[in-house]
Amino acid sequence: MYMNGLCFITDRDSCSVPVYEAAFAVLKAGVTFIQYRRKEGSRREIYEEAVKFRKLTRHFNATFIVNDHADIALAVDADGVHLGQEDLPLKEARRIMGKKLVGISTHDLSQAREAEAGGADYIGFGPLFHTATKDAGTPRGAEALAEICRNVAIPVVAIGGITPATLGAVVDAGADAVAVASALCRGDATANAVQFVDLLKTMQGSHTIDKRGAE
């Protein structure tokens, strides 16, 4: 699978260092999945920065996903695009992206099933826990995540307030990957990433969760 269990989301407000510097640090520490998210700035600025992140992720042979902008994702030859519920419809995104990855943010089982039926390659689900990174509504919790994982067959990326302390509950619920912003890039990004990568290897290696609910 194209995910190794940990996705770094490039959220500027969450980082105590420049976001490109944080991305370099986490990639060097073993993260192989970067989601480029930038809400401010012109589309030209977003494109130019996405080019830099594409070069960086290629250097580390990492998966690179652009948030929101299917045209920019295609222009920089990203591996895919990630869309929210208010963004370009999945059908149109697929027409633009072709065989590249299309991920969809979901917040309940209905949205998750709709994304799967519509041909999404993976879904993001959350927010799992309280997060100051993005106002995404009421935390859903690990039980809701487990329900999603039991009822869809495509990969599920858990997002929202995930820390080393809550990681075990997320893995036990059946998530294929976790997406993290502030927990990686506040403080020592390298040390944070090493801790997450090592914890995930240990947790995912200790047991295999069947997405339909059987161990």
C-alpha cells in the first residue's frame, strides 16, 4: 500500500519551524506520506511551493498529495489530491486526475460510503479528537472510527488531535494510516517523527486488524 501508516500535513500555524524545514525533518526520520495543505496565499504561490514539495518528496521517494486543488496537483505531478466535502465533486476530480490518487475527507458513515461508492482511493475520517489545527467540528472518537473501518473496504486515514498517547486507540480501531500536523512539527520535528514511526511499527506489527472486525 502507498501509505506506511503516518502522513504529515503541512499546516503552517502548527509548526514551530518553517513548514518546508519540518517536512524535510520528518521525511528524513522515516515518514513517507506528505499532504500539502495551504489555505492562505495566491494560487500561484501555492503552485510554486507545491513544486518545491514535489521535488523534496521525490528525493525521499515519498507519496505527495495536494490538498483542495486538483489542477495544481496535476500540474506539479503530485501522486494525488485530497478533497473536502465542499470541494470539487469526486466524479469531476477523478476525470481530471485519471489514475492518480483521490482522497476524500469524511465525517460520518454516510459520507464514507458515498466516497467509496464514488471511486475514492482512500478516505480521511475525523476529527478523532479535539484539535486546534482546524475547525472540523465535534470530535468523533475511536468508536466512530472503528465503525467506519468495519464498513468500508478502502484505506481509512484517521485525522484530528492524534498524539502518541491516543495512537493506540486509533490503531486498534483499524485505521490504515494517521494524519498528523502539530504533533509532528511543534518542537523537535525529527524526534516527534521518529517516535510516531517507531510506535506505529510496534503497534501495527503486534496485531493485524481485519477491516470487517475480526482479528
